[in-house]
Amino acid sequence: MDSFLEEEDEEDEEASVGRTRSPGPPAGSALQPPLHLPFLPALPHQPASSHEHKLNFKKSKEACLSYIQDAMLQKQWKRAAEFLTFYVESLEKDYSREPVGPSEMIWRIGTEILYHHSNSNMKEFNCFMEQMKTLGVKRYLKVCLEHVFHLLCNGQIDEAYQNLSLAESWRFGEQTAIQDKEMKLIQAYRGLLDYYNWSKQKNILLEHGVDGFADLSVEQEMHSCFRKAAVNLKEIIKIPGVWDLFVKCYVDMLEFYGDHNEACQVLNEYAYNSKFPANPNAHVYLYQFLKRQGESKKSLISALKILHDIVPSHELMIDFNTMLQKSKKRKKRRLGLEVIFAALDYAGWKENVKAWSCLARQVKQIVIAEKHLDWIKQEWSSRKDWWPAFHFSRYLAKRNWQENKSLSYEKALVAGILLGKDCKYFKHVSHQGCKAQVKRFQMLKKFMNRHNPVYLRISGRSVSSLQP
């Protein structure tokens, strides 16, 4: 095993790629057929006694796997490939007849190495995956799926489709029933590629305006792809799970053919069926569909309310807040304030001008009307200990002023109402704005001078605290 650790020179490594493979072991002497990564040479057979194998096989195997792991962690893919070849050859010479098969480990490690090895290419990868398919029927369909994903990532759509078709026709006794879920995935991804072909034909019709027989041929091909895709996509999205891409493709086709009721039913089932896992995207897709169909604000708000409960920091919370603020119902306007405060709790929103504008506009309206100050007070009570440092530090005031004056204006207005006109953020921004003679900053300062007592009511402090 010590010889495994010896590093070859770069020239020796490159030269070794072209060497001829050595023949495999004699028939009946191995548990598995001989296997080598396609671009690596087979190493010379090292004879060893049966006694040595029984005594040292387990220890040597664990050590070799450790070397492989170490090489992969250090991204030394050539070295990892060499160790894997040694590992496979040691398995071929194992006389212990252990029941645990290593084929999945070889598949996983070998695939990762092939993804990164400098000498790897699609031909080598295809060859390796075909070998892996023959090593164990229990994971045949899983290997097929991974092979298809790799083909798709390399733009080989037709080859991927062919592999899916072959996998779909695979049968192996009881294993066919056991791997029912994998088979459904195979069919679903074939449906996805049928959708891809449908989309291409649709774009030809819509963009290029093909005429005559050619037009009829394209349309017939498009309808054929739709029928094949619809069958498989409809089937997979009935199974509880996360099927975002499949649902979007199926709904896209339904909308194109004007079947809006079916599309709405599919999206509602995907979003509200309790058997499915909680999935923010399901509610996003439903909201976007309802918006495209011109549905009522009540329906849109209902869809976004659940999205808010799951992901309060979602980008659609701006739309949600805007709709709520336009409502005549006090309860919805109150929810709107809660929504925008919750969104700004997240670091990703710290410099979102639209979000700060929404909050500034609503708190300003409340202050001017002097109604519902308790709404602001309730939201602020849980944030007053950490928002000042998180949003309204002097450092942020300087940076926001330099980078985005619109953002600094909206934040200064909110800071002034929540913390008073003496807070660091408001003082710096209003001073810089007035110094630059920007009219809206001058008006902001006058507004805060007029309404500063509101800050005391929000903070819960007495009016006497203003006295020197």
C-alpha cells in the first residue's frame, strides 16, 4: 500500500495515459468483471497469497479508500483515479467472498473523478457509465438517470432522450416493481424532453411563421410532443413531492391550449394538498398564474398570505405590501405594515429602496393622520433592541449617503420616526442633505421637527424626557 502514495512526475502521468491495458484476471477468479477508468492504464498484477488477502484485505481496502478521499478533498484527481484503480483491482483479487458489494461506491467515486479529471471527456464518461449499469441491477435506473443528467448538462439532448427511452423499456423480474419510483422519474424526465421539443416547435410557429405544408408538419409534430409530454408530466405531479419544473412545464402547455381550468386545478393541488411538502414555489406559481388570468385582488392576496407565512423575506412581499396598503380594510393595512417590517428583518433587504419606500410611506401616513400609532409601536417593540445597530448606525448613514441617496432618504424618514430626530442615522443624512441643498431633505427635517413628539409615543417615553 505504501507504493500507492508515491507521486509520479507530471510527464510520467501524461505518458502513462497511452499505455495498453493489461488483460483481466482469469475466469472465475473475481467477484466482478475487470474495471478500469477508461483513460487509466491497468496496473500490473501483484500476486499475493490467500493468507495475506484474508489477513490484510479489509485493512488495505480501508486505507485505500482513505487515500482516495484525501486526494479528492485536495482536488488531486489524477492521484484519486490511480488509487481507485488499485482499489478495484484489490476487489478483483479478494477471496473472502464478502456479501457487501462495492459497486455503488465505485460508481459514486468514479463519477466524481470523471467530472473533474483533466483527461476526461464525454466518450470516457459514457464508457464508464455503461460499465456501471452492468454492475448491479438494483441501481441500474439510478445510474441511467445520472448518465442522462450529464448528457443534458453537455447539451446532448437527443442522446439523453435515447437513454431515457432505453431505460424505460428496461425489465428485470421483481426489480422492475421495486424500482417503481425510479421508473416514474425516468418517464417524467422523458416527458420533460418531450416538452422541450414541443416548445421548440411552438417557437418555430410563433416566431418564424412557416407556411403551407411545412407549417402543418411543424404543428403536427408540436401536438405529438404535447400528447407524449402531458401523459408523463401529469402522472409524476400526482405523487407527493417537489416537482417545480415539471409543474411549470405542464401548466405552460395547458395555458397555451387554453385549458385554464385544468391549469388552475393543477396549481391549487400542488399548493394546498396537505400530502405535499410545504413549498414556497407552489404558491409563487399559483400567484403568477392568477395574476396572468386577471383574477381578483382577494385571490392574489390569499396566495401571497401563505407565501408570507412560509418565507417572509420573499421578493414578492413588495407586491403583497402594495396590495394590502391599497385595501380599504384596516385589518389588511395593518397586515401590510407587518409584512414590510418582517421583510426588512433580513439582511438581503437592507439596501432595498422599494422596501424602505413602502415602509416610509406607510409610517408617514400614520404619523400625519395620528391614527394607528399603536401598529408602529407593536412592530417596533420587538425590534428596538437590534434594528438601530442593524439598520441605523452612523457607518451605514455615511455609506448609504455616498452610494444611494434615495435609499438614505427613505431610511432617514423611518429612523427619525422610530428613533427621533437625534438618532445618528437621521442626523447625519439630514445634515448632508441640507448641506447639499436638496429640497426633499430640507422638507424631511421640517417634517421631523413638527412630528418629533410622535417618537415619544412610539418609544413609550414620557414628554418630560424632552426637557433638558
